Amino acid sequence: MSQVLLKDAYIITMNDSRQVYEKGDLLIENDRIIEVGHVSIDKIKGDAEIIDCKGKIVMPGLSNTHVHMTQQLGRGLGDDVDLLTWLRERIWPYESSMSEEEQYISALACCIEMIKSGVTSFAESGGFHIDGLGKAVEKIGIRCALARSTMDTGEGLPLNWRESTDYTLNKQIEAYEKWNNKGDDRIKYWFAIRTIFNATDELLIRTKELADKYKTGVHMHIAEIPEEIDYVKERTGGDSTVEHLSKIGFLDKNILGAHTVWLTDKEVDLFRLHNVKSSHNPAAAMKVLGFAKVYEMLKKGIVVSIGTDGAPCNNRMDMMDEMYLTALIHKGRTLNPKAVPAETILQMATINGAKTLLQEDEIGSLQEGKKADLIIINPRGIGSMPLHDPIANIVYSMHSTNVQSTMCNGKWIMKDRKITFISEEDVLNEAEKMADAIRKRAGIILPDRFPTIR
């Protein structure tokens, strides 16, 4: 029975009362938190790992609720183009040219970047080589809602991605049976729909039925761009994406909508009515999509969390950056300096993320009985001191480099900035070799931005 004691820390619990301990202790036994606050000496075993956290901040690990692990090696391929060009001419050709081993390395690289920014859990929106992704998550020690990309229609799809409704659903069931609860129960398998551009109503309805049957979630890009809304209105005779999803019985508490940028006020109310969860991806949204009604959704009690999206559209898998951007965007958009304050940002990145992943009873806050998913932040740095208001500093001043250590399921997956279960250097070397080879294989030609002498 292993114990870890974090002592004398500034502890941000994110519990229901949002309690903070200025000089608190936190005791972990195996994979769970057994006490928060002030731990008596008689509860500590003789072989416990004791870490002096004086001057450090301990808080729940961050949840990144919209990720594309398979796109990590495609960073830089989709800059300064519209979404449909980005998809059909850059990213789909790249992703569809990848082998299982290449997607495995891509997933490892993605997880390393997230871990180094304090992420302990995330929602993968879907790759095709699901075994490669699952093996990466299992090895590196992070928590994940794993999913396979699901499409049964649509223009511009690569040949090897064209699947029938029955085939793609059967592949999802196989993946669920293989990967759900693997990796010491860290991996939960979700169903997924890529976009409504690529899903028949039959696929949408049957996917939701399967998710309900297996008591899991559905991850889907929803209301990303105006062209999507126009497409659905033409397809349905006037209904927008969210209105159509509501009419066919798709919207529910186990639906995660990524981006949700182009929602009308009526559609915001439909999200609230059905308890749909929204993942806000500020960097990706600003780059190509638009500004989501995050402030309005939060005011109506909708669970809004934060995600990075993938490396080719963000281009950073860094949740510390995303918190900062989320705080700024909605102040500027609403001209209200009190919109989405720092404490709300931390809620979105922790307990709201846990609710989005349907795991709020296990993660998202530092409480007795919950899983030991947490981070240690070192606030000492020329860009993040002085520390007048620690909550605000985390959001407005700190960077991923302030994250000192990351623990998931009671195990250090990064300690003192060093990734624990794999060589970061080896992954970097493999990623660099593979990335260019995939691009050439996919036939992607990038513009010469300046005259280049070769």
C-alpha cells in the first residue's frame, strides 16, 4: 500500500464549497485521495513519499475536452486556410495516410505535450487506428475518453475512410469491448460522430442508441461553421444543426458538442434543456471558426469546459494557454470585464471537464475518496510573480512551464518536468522522422511564404 503526502501547499480543492487551504496537506493512498486539509502524523505510513510543497500550488489536474491525437504530427499543415480547405486538402489526406505505428507516436507526442501543461484527463474525438491510440494512452498513464472517428457519408472523404453505417458502428462496438476500462480503468470508450456533414440520420440515431446501451458518451463537432448550418438547413428543409439533432432525439446529457460556435439563442436553450455539454476551444475558434456564446451558456447553467482541439488548428496542445485565452476572449466579445472571471475558468478546466467526461464522482476536485489526479504548480518565475492573487495568477500570468509535476490515478506521470513512463526524447526523434514522410506520402504541398534559397 503506497502513500504520497503533499505537505504545506496552497491547495485549491475545487470542491462544492471551492475551499482553499493556504498551508494544507493532501494524503494519497494508492490511486485515491484519503485526506485533504491538515493530515495528522499517525495516518502516515513509514515508507510514504513525503513532498514539501511550501510555496507551491496543488490543484486538480486539468481536463482537455476536445483532442485529436492523430493530428499531432500535422502541426503547421493547416495554417491560414478556411475549414473545408483545412479538412479536405490538408488534414484528411494527412491523417488517412498514417499507419497504426505513426498514429501511436503521434498520440504519445500529443499526450506528452498535454501532460506538461497539467492535463490529467482528456476526450479524444476520434482516430481510425484506435489500437495505436489506446496503446499510447495505456503506456503513458493519462486518463482518456477514447473514441474512433465515425463517418458514413460526405464529400471529399479519403477512399480508406469510406465506410457503411453498419461497418463503422460494428467497429465502434469492437473498440468499446476491447478498450473500455483498460489501463487501470483510466480508459473509457466513447462513441463519436465526426460532423453532421459526414453522418446520416441513421448513423446519428444508432450511435446515440449504442451510447445509451453501453452507458457512455458521444463526442461530436457541432455548429462549427456557417456552411454547416446552411448544409443542414438545405438537407432538412429549414432546421439548423442543433434543431435537427433535437428533433431526432440525439441531444442528451451524454452528448459532448465540440466548438458549438454558431448557436442561436434558441439552440443555447436546447443545450440547456437537454443538458448537452460544450467544449470551448478558444484558439482553434479564433483561428478559423468564430466566437462561441460561452458567457451566455455559462449564465444559463450549461456545462462548458475547455479543449485545445488538434495541433494543426490551434497550434498548441497547452491548456494553460487555453485558460488565458478563454478569460480574455469573452471580456472583449461582451465588453464586460467581469465576464468569465478566473475562478470560472478554473471551474471550466477542472470540475466542468470532469462533468463533461461523465466522471465528476471520480475526478475534477481534490476530495476524500476521489481519484488522485492532480498537479503541482511552481509559481516562482519572473513572468508569474508576485503572487498577490493565486487564482488569478494561474489564469492570467502562468504558463505550462509553471507546471512542475503531474499525477494521474495516484502515479506521477511527470515529476519535476520529466515525463515518467516513456522517453520524451525518443518520441520526439520518432515524431520528427515520421512527420515529413507522412506529408510527402499524402502529397501535401505547402506555400513558400518567403523566397527560399535551397
